[in-house]
Amino acid sequence: MAIKNHLRLLFTAGSLLATTFASPVSRFEDDDDDDTPLPVVIWHGLGDAYNADGMRQVADLAESVNPGTLVYPIRIEDAGNRDRYDSFVGNVTEQLAKVCVDIAAHPILSTAPAIDAVGFSQGGQFLRGYVERCNNPPVRSLITFGSQHNGITRFRDCETNDWICRFAMAVLGTNPWSPTVQGKLVPAQYFRDPEQYEKYLEHSNFLADINNERSIKNETYKKNIAKLENFVMYMFDEDTTVVPKETSWFEDVNGTEITPLRARKLYSEDWLGLRELDRKGGLKFRTAPGDHMQLSDELLTEAFGDFFGPLNRHKGRSDPRPASHVGDEEFDMGSGGRSEGRPASRGGEVESDMGNDL
Ligand SMILES: *[C@@H]1O[C@H](CO)[C@@H](O)[C@H](O)[C@H]1NC(C)=O
Ligand SMILES: *[C@@H]1O[C@H](CO)[C@@H](O)[C@H](O)[C@H]1NC(C)=O
Ligand SMILES: *[C@@H]1O[C@H](CO)[C@@H](O)[C@H](O)[C@H]1NC(C)=O
């Protein structure tokens, strides 16, 4: 599997960049009638690479749903195999800082009035970190698929031949709170075990900070999240890779008890601006069928169609909803595309490329 992926990378490296920059260069005038779609940035998951086939399919889809969209796949390094390695190894604070510099310096992204963002698995909480810490250019809509907003309580299993993964997980198994592990192994930086909550607060290099769980809250984080137009969290309803799966909806799971986001202190005291965002109708809880990252074209088309596109296209469509409504209400009101299940055709390919990432 890993070898197959590497071979594929050899053949696909480079071509994605060509696609990206072949899109028409837009000028983003200060014009209400401008129908140029906002650019989209994508952050891939653990074990994936920015230029893998699956990422390219997602980019193509974003472009076909909103023609003329410039898509920028976020990378830590330009070589695909290095970028994949960096999804396991590195200091997320430093990786994110680099991404912020890259995006702010990008000739087109930096001239856009705003960008849209889609994060797969761990890429979702990293993009939330982008919004909180940098947000230059600002994100309009953030969509996350199967992300670990409230951390994980268990590290994932690896494929037998996936040596990078097995190495990373073996080191993690020793002491997830040691400075070396927190500074070098990516999944450790969103490990959050409620039974070791004090240790987490003290040592977590990334999640405890961007979740504003420590006693001193960062007001910038809160302000930036509240400024989003939409924060859309998809949870895979049969996710077996992410433990607990409810972390994708920012729920807190301790042993057997599940506390929904809206019942948490993080929400009621609004540490992150999520309540403010919810009150203006911008916080969405959506369900995706199947196991972790079983993405289908239908699912992505729906998400990109609902939340991405030209700057002014979606004005006025997010009516405030009472906070007491259950989040998956949206699911019932949806167009119906979702309820028809996953197609075996192209969605299957995306799935095979991305089925392992976290
Ligand atoms: C809050 O976050 C911003 C953005 O990362 C940073 O510039 C600022 O120093 C932080 N403030 C505190 C009090 O940590
Ligand atoms: C991660 O990087 C940041 C920025 O360089 C640094 O301040 C922090 O100490 C590092 N974390 C660990 C656990 O090494
Ligand atoms: C989970 O949280 C509840 C309420 O905060 C607490 O009463 C309970 O003891 C916790 N359970 C575990 C297994 O920690």
C-alpha cells in the first residue's frame, strides 16, 4: 500500500501544480457582482501527501462545482514523500507557521478578499489553527471532514508495511507527554485523554492551546472563529479510525459519557467563539455515511456547492437557528443527495487513496 502510494506519487508529482496555476488568474475587484469563486485551500490528513491522486480529485471537484476556483493544496514540503513524512513527524506549531507564511505570500491567495478552506481529518484542526492564529487572508467557510477537534484518546493502527506510521506509533506509545514526543510526533499534539487531563493541559503542544482550554484565553482565537461565515463539521457515522468519532463534532467523550459541544463549558463560556458563531447560524454539524474518510463525489459536491463559490453568493442564507436545535437537523433538511448512499464509482477511488489517513 505504502509502496503503491509512493509509486503513484512519482507519476503525479508536478501535474497538480500545473493544474493549480492553469486556472484563470482572477483580480478580486471590490465589486459586489464579482462572480469569481473564492480560492480554496485544502489540508490533507495523516499519511497523505498534498499531491496524491485523492487530493487532485478533490481539487478537480472543487473546480467543477465552482468553475474558475483556484485550489491550493497545503504542503509542508514540495516533495510529496517528504510532505507525507511531515504529516507524521514535526512540530505542528512550526508547520502551521510555515503554512501561514506560504499562504500570505502566495500571489493569488494573498490578493483574495477571503479564502475557503477544507480540511481532511487532522488537516481540519490544523486549518482551524490557521484561522485562530493567522487568518491572513481570512477564511470565509471552513469545512472539516472527520477531524479531531476534541483530540483523540487512542492512536490509530498502521498498515503492516507502513514503516513511517509504525515508527511514529511505536514512539508515541512510550510517553505521549514528553517534550520530544510533543515536539516531534504530530498525532501526539492532538492526543487528549480525559483521564490525564492535567497532563494534557500542561504538555499538549497544540490542541490545548488552539482549543483555548488553559486558564489564559487567547482573545484573537475567539474573535477569528466568531468571524467565520460557516464552520461545517462532518462526522463519519461509522468512523472506526478516529477514537472517539464524536471528536469530529467537538464533543467530549469520557469513558461512556458523551457531552455535546453545546453542553460544554468551552461553548457556554465561549472560549473559542463557537457560541457566537452558532448564534449567527454559522456552526453546522453534518453527518457523512460510512467509515473514516469514505468520501464520495456527492458528499464533496454538496459541501462545496453549499459553502464555497463567489464571495457574495451565499449572503443571507445562513439564518440564525435557536441553539437548542439538534445539529444534525440540517441533515434531514438536505437536498437528498446524501441519503442515497455512496456510489461505487469515482468515490471509491477517492476512498482508496484516503482511507487510511487520520
Ligand atoms: C494570541 O494569538 C495570537 C495569534 O497567534 C498571538 O499573536 C498572540 O500573542 C496570542 N496572545 C496571547 C496572550 O498568547
Ligand atoms: C514547537 O515549536 C514552537 C515554535 O518554535 C516552540 O516554541 C515549542 O517549544 C515547540 N514545542 C515543543 C514541544 O518542542
Ligand atoms: C465523566 O464525566 C462525568 C461528569 O463530568 C463524571 O461524573 C464521570 O465520573 C466521568 N467519568 C469518567 C469515566 O471519568
